[in-house]
Amino acid sequence: MICRLIRHATIVLDYKGQKLLVDPVLSPKGVLNAISASPRQRRNPLVSLPMTEEEMSGLLQSLDGVLVTHMHTDHFDEAAARLLPGNIPLFCQPEDLEKLRALGFTEVTAIASEVTWNSITITRRGGRHGSGYIADKLAPVSGYVLSCAGEPTVYIAGDTIWCQEVADTLAASQPDIVITNAGAARFLVGGRITMSACDILKIAKSLPDAQLIAVHMEAYNHCLLTRKELSSFADRRGLSDRMWIPGDGEKRAFGMPAFKSCQ
């Protein structure tokens, strides 16, 4: 598997010969409003895409599918709706099916529990986008587990904090790689709505052999945890050898764990 961070939570996974785009946000820097009622009122995205228009066009043409964890504007924006091919296979949670069809997408599959696509099993899992009434207001959100023979099992946690749903997913799926939406995003009231460094530490302790990928930082005004802060935390906690905190545009290949390759 090859994982490439585009920006924020937008990633591209090359998985079992399929190129899957996750949570596409393709707007230029500064064209969107700040996330309301949150710190640091600056226009979003805070940073530019790490590629030219021509490169982006080539990437979009090369895609085999798109996975949308939920339809908040920092995970699927108007630019994505305009630029993605209308007939591209698109996977989402059931609550977002009609929203995506209304945008003109014709090949939308709502995942209630699990689907198999080109030999890849995609399993939907729950999460909590914050706590208390904020989580209720922001719901629903989903995470997804990708699994396939010959590839590491990947858990895309989505917009969630550490919660029972995440713990249950780790126990049930035993993923080899966990992609976390970090940033410790928050509003002016209430607690965090995405993972903090301490949340990621709980994942690391639950799965001592898993590789960790942390995204969802430094691109939207409500995300307060920086890459530098998370990297320093990982150093102090002895996680640097298995936590990747990619910069925008960076990619890395991940193979099967040795103990699984021998099975």
C-alpha cells in the first residue's frame, strides 16, 4: 500500500492496484470561510494544495474510486463536487447517499455495514465527533476498515475522538495501519472534536504493533495541534519509529507485517 497525504484529511491510497481518494477537499487556499465559532478565525484552507492544476487534473483522472467519511465541508467541498468525474465509484455512509446523488454523482454506494469492491472489503465503523451535545450535533460520522489478501489492514478512523467505537474497531479488526484525524480540533465551547496526541497514544497502546499515520493538521482554522507538537510528543513517548506525520504532498509505502507475510 502507498499512502499520500494531499492536505488536511484528503489522502490517496494505492491499495491492491486501486487508487482511492479519501475525503476530497480541493479548494485553493483561503477561498472558504473560517469554521464558525472556533478559534483562530482565518479563511480556509490555510495552505495551498501541494500540486499544480495540471497535476491535480492528472491525479483525478487516475482515480478508481472515492471514499467519503462524512459530508462536513472540510471533508468534501464544492471544488470536489465540481472536479470529480460524475461517474466515479463513490462510497459513503448511508446518511450521505442522497446528498451525493443530488450533486450529480451516479455511482454512489452507501455502506451500511460492509461491501466488497475489486477484491477490497470496506467495512464501516462508528465514531464520535466530539462529546455530549456537540457530538450529537455533528453526527453521523464514520470510519472505514480496508482489508484484502496481500495488503495490510487499514483503519481510516475519520473525524472522531477516542471512544468506545474506536476501541471496538481496534479489537475487532486488528488493523496493521491506523490513519487518525488529529489536530485536536475544537470550537469555542466544548471539548475536542478530533483526536489529540493522548488519543493517538491510546491507539498505540491498544495495538503495540500497528503503524500510525496522523493527518488533519495545519490546514483548517479549528485544528490546533501542530505537526511539530505531535512529533515532539511521539519522541517523548517512544512512538517515533511507528508514527508517520506526513507533510502535504508526502507519500510512503507500507508492506505487509512480517508475521502476517509468513502465514
